[in-house]
Amino acid sequence: RLTADKFLIATGTKTFRPDWVPFNGRTIVDSDQFLEIDHLPRSLVVIGAGVIGVEYATMFAALDIRVTLIEPRDSFLDFIDRQTINEFAHLIADNGVDLRLGSAIETIHDGGEHVEVSLANGRHVRAEMLLFAAGRMGATEKLNLKAVGLETDHRGRIEVDRKTYQTKVPHVYATGDVIGHPSLASTSLQQGRIAACHALDTPTLSESPWFPYGIYSVPEISTCGMSEEELKERKIPYEIGIARFRETSRGHIMGVEHGMLKMLVSLKTRRILGVQIVGEGATELIHIGQAVMNLQGTVDYFIENTFNYPTLAEAYKVAGMDAFNRMPIPKEFKVTKKKTKSDKD
């Protein structure tokens, strides 16, 4: 038995394993078991087009394995800008991923040497291996949280105050995947630091408002800030700047055919409201946008500053100029025409 004045719960998550899926650890596996497979299948069905499902599906397609990615909903990765996801969907289709949205699953049959998935639309998908990656659950079932007055949601996640990471029992904190979105290693580390400082009454800087979200698929996706859909919902006036990687000199040198950086700019303040990137090095490039956003920088930063040449980071300058050219000219940029003699006459 351990006693303490303060407790921090950071137990993470476990795989979601519904009873109707006949897991066997060999041809039908969850995302934890998938890490232990000892051979590459010739074909793979992935159920669940969330972050984990998308990452594994695209990685295996890059290895020339036939991949079918099934998602019962009509859309996927809904927290990401739709234009960015549409671009991504086209790219993974070109890479060999058969993405099937709105495909409800009727049954999964274990055929021994193969797996067959029957869909509600009457179609069947057969593969050597099936990966079930439709979500994860908070690893809290063995903690007996009710004994201290805590409850979890239907996915085993704990609700916390997002400023201090305290649960409704003040001396109990929770951080990381066990509290739900965004469920990133980077944000979990930051949450743990803030919770520990609060628990020990140690002064700490406040958490930066914007953090990067990275999906390590092929190609990568990374975002920071708001999506175009969020801006429309909040009725925030904005302009868009787009840069294609192939438009940069580094993109030409690398032979990059695809890839896009999208910048969302406030029409009122000219500040950067969001950056979405899909393509080569997206999870590295996003930090430039994140820094400018957290420092409340404007699109003018990308116009006025010099970027190394040739680099993919130059896409920020291209996107910035694209947005700048669509926006009203700021007063400080307007040039007053000098009166000539003919004007005076």
C-alpha cells in the first residue's frame, strides 16, 4: 500500500477489442499485436481510418503490400482541415491504398490462411491479415477509481481541468492519453510538467495556446491552429494562402511531385490562424508556423523575412505571398502618389 498527498494518473491507453472481432493474434490482430508480427503479409485489411489505422495502412502500402482501409463513417480524420484531407486521400490512393469510407462491417470471418470481411453493402474484402485499429480505451479499469470518487467515460478516459490537469478530486491529477484528445507523446510530456508543477506549488510558464499535431503516415500530415471549417463555424473572416511543394526549388531538386502547405490568415489582424501541411517533412515544417502563431505573428513575417534557398521551408513564403496578394493592402504599405505640375494645374 502506497500513500501520498498528490497522485498523478498517466496509465495511457489499451486497444479497443470488441467481442464481435475474432482476434487470434496471427491473422486478425489489434494495433499492439501488429507490432509483433514476424512476417509481412501480401495483403492487409485495416479497419478504422483514425490516426493509427492511417499510419499503418500507408506504411504498408509503401512496402508494395495491397492495402484496403475500411472506415464505417463517411469521413475520416475529422479534426483536420477538409481540403488537406482531400489532398491526402488522393495521394494515398495514388500510393495504392484502397480507401473505403461509409463501409459498415457485417462480419469478419477467420478463414485460417486468409480473412474475409463482409460489408453492409454486400461486398466482400479478403486479405492475408486484418488489423483492427478502430480506437483505443483508457487503461483505467484496474485502478478502482470509484473508491476515490472518480468516474470515466465509456472509453475509460478521465475528465480533467485542462489548465491544471486536476480531476474532480483535487489531489488527483491525470495526463496523457488517458484524458483523451490530443493523445500525443509531445503534449503528454507538457501536461505532465504542468501537473507536477501545480501539484508541488512550483511556478511555471503557462501552456502555449497552439501545439502541432503530427500524423506519421506516408505522406505525413501536420497541422497547427484552426482549420478552415472552424473559422467558418466561428464566422472569423480569413484568407487562404497555398503553396505546392513542386513550386519550390527544393521540391524540384528532390523530385517531389506532391505536397501542400495551406496557411489561414485573419483578414482583420493579418495574424496566422492555422497551418496545414501534407507531404514530405510535414511534421518538421509545422514548427515554423507554430512559432509564428504563438508569437502572434502576421503573414507579413513571411513576406519580409528571408528563407534559406533552396529549402522546403520556402513554401511558407510562397503561401504567405499567395495570401498577401489576395488580401487588402495594409495602410503602411500604401504609397502616396506625389503631385506633379500637371496635377496642380
